[in-house]
Amino acid sequence: MYDRIGGEATFRALVHRFYVGVATDPLLRPLYPEEDLGPAEDRLTLFLIQYWGGPTTYGEQRGHPRLRMRHAPFRIDTLARDRWLVHMGEALDSVVESGAVSLADGAEMWEYLERAAQFMVNAGDPQAG
């Protein structure tokens, strides 16, 4: 997938577009403690590059992803998951519309992103009690 969709440039475009949405989202922005979203943007980019068959820079720098452990300090309920998916969906649409990612590859990526987002949920919804 990494090579098929244009490598690092496509992943950087995808993740940058995602963080443009996160930056102004009142629910998600507080989940990113760093004032500058740049380091989070870089980490997600490197993770996705590695996951989809590119260089293993993420693992070399940070070790095993341990996604649930790394996200455990943050309250992630289904509302946060859904907001994350909104922004990631918009970002994915942008790279599909640009022609960098085919519809089939975009669908495969979306399937993974939905599963990954669900996997991060670690809290019940407030209204559920």
C-alpha cells in the first residue's frame, strides 16, 4: 500500500489534513497535551507509514506501537471516537479526491481506521452513566 499510494508524501498529506480538523475540534484538541500538534502529527504519520508497509522509522524511534497503552491516559469514549473518524474521514476523502489514493485503497484504509478507532475506546459515554 505504501508504494501504491505514493509513499511518504501521501501519508503526510493525509495526516496533516486530519490535524487541521483536530486543531479546531473542542472535543479532540484537549486530548493532545502538546501546544504544537506537530509532534503528534509526525508520530501518527510515521506510524501509518510503517503500518502500511513503508520504512520502520516509527518502530526504530518509539518501539512497539502499544496503541492502547499510549492512549490509556486519555478518556476516549464513542463520541471522541466518532469525532476522530469525522476528521480522518475528511482527510482520507481529500487524498482520494486528489487522485493519490484509489477508491479501493481508500476503502481498505478506512476499514482499518474504523477498527483502530474502536480499539482506542477506553471509557463509557457520560450520558450512559
